[in-house]
Amino acid sequence: MGLYSGIDLHANNHVVGIVDEKGKRVLKKRLVNEAELTLNLLEPYREDLVGIVVESTYNWYWLVDALMEHEYRVHLANPSAIQRYNGLKHLNDDHDAFWLADLLRLGILKEGYIYPKEERPLRDLLRKRWHLVKLRTSLVISLKNILARSFGIRLSASRIKEQALPSFLSSLPPEDPLTLVIRTNKVSIDFLTVQIEEIESRVLQEVKGKPSYDQLLSLPGVGKILALTIQLETGPVDRFPKVGNYASYCRKVDSRWLSNDKPKGKGNPRNGNRYLAWAFSEAAEHARRSDPASRKFYNRKRSQSNEAVAHSALAHKLARAAYYLMRDHVPFEEKKMFG
């Protein structure tokens, strides 16, 4: 008799549900988040378990890894693709666990990608760099505004990141609260810059032997960090059947619902990988500035609409090009992108 399990995972506990091939509930148990407890609970059912479904929450690593290490067949549920019927009047964690198991039993489970355990640390290190860059950017903007508002000084972001401002700070009254605000901002920016550079130095040691890395470097606007980010966030490109699936995953397509050629609302435009969305947005900005063909394409789109639409169109072009570079292991060709 085949059994199917669903696990509804939370921050400090999880609910395990098991159903048989006819949908009859066999087991329901809430456990604290300890792998050994879960493995002990599932052990009597090991031989009959066809698969175990875990929802892709923020903290799924430990549970999925433990189950896979003990040779269970694990499926990661894509939460954005398995929305429940809104008319249900009562839901709880028990229902969620059995619902996941039933989706697997009926063969209609929409699955997420289980990123290989050995590749996650490098990808997560790049994600931490992205986080630190965002923090630094917010501090740079804050400091620019303070200098402009209080002293009429206009400095570029690059000058603020590179310049220590010692002479300027020394001219300010040390007891003035504004002096402390400026010094705190600048010290924080400098500290984050050191951390960002340390991460970059570390991740760039890992690029050797990475498939498609050299091909991605040939893409306009893509440097070493962006190439590695795109590659690691994409994973195996063959998991995307078509280029449109990949562009959608990168959040570079419109979200529109039509019925009889009339708008009927919108989907979720944020569905997809935010790190790839950022990477191709950055690449589009760099390509617009440094690559003549990209700039020509951008200017044409801007003349037809506006800057935001032109930027999105160029980012979409780059995402599609990256898909083919990774899939076919070929260098970038300008004619194929803009021809």
C-alpha cells in the first residue's frame, strides 16, 4: 500500500500528515523542529512512503536535507502555485499537511527546485553581498541628502564610498549631533565596503570550472559578480522548458490576465527570483551605459514610451540572451539579440 506524507513547516514546529492511496488519513503528529524526532516518526512507514512533501518556507533546508540524507523521496512544494480554494471556511495546520500529501497522491503537486546542498553556501554568500550592498546604498543616499541639506554639498555615491572626509569632519564642532550623524554614516559605509570586498574576493575564487561562466561574461553589462550571481541563482538551466519560463522566473515579463481580449486583473508580478530580477536590472543599467547596441535599443524604446519601460525591455532582452548562452554554451552574439 502506497503512503503519501505532507509536512507543514513553521518556525519552531511542524505537522506531519500521512494518507494512504485512497486519501484515508493514517497519521497526524505535531513535532518541534528536530530532525531526529521526524525521522523516528517516519521510520515505521519508510517502506510504504511514496514521497514526502515539504512546503518551500524560509527554513526548509534542515528538514529536506535530513530526509534526503536518509534516502526519502522528497518534494518541495511551490507555495505560489498551490493556492487553496478561497471558499473554504476552516483551515488549520492539520489540513495543510494532509492537503500537501493529497496533492502528491493525485499527481498535481507543483514543485519547487531543491537546490543542491553543496552549492547553497556560495549562493547564499552572494545573497549576503546583495543584502550588504542594499544597506550601503541606503546609507550613501542618506549621507548625500544630509550633506546637501545641511551644507549645500553635492557628492556622487562613488566619491562618498571612496572619500574619507577627514578634513570636512575635522572642521565640524565635535559636540554637534550632526557631526556624529555624518561620522556614523561614513564609518558604517566604510565598514560595509570592507565586508563586500571580502565577500567578492572569496566568491571569485570559486569561478573556475563553473559551466557557462565565461559565456555569461560576454553578455553586455555583465561582470564577474553578476555572471556568478546569474549562474548560481539559475541552477541547471534545463529545468526551464522554454526561454519564456526563464524570463518569467527572472520577473522580466508582464503580469496580465485577459478574458475575451479584455483585462481581468493581474497576477503576482513579484513571483520569481528577486536576485535574478536585480542582476538583470543591474546588467541593463551597465549595458545601457557601456554597450552601443544596448544603448541604441534602450533609446529607441524610451522614445516610444518612457525610461522605466525601456529599462525593463533591455533587462528582458538580457535575460533571454542569458538563457540561450547557458543552455547552448555559446558566447554572446549581438545580431541574435538585437537583429
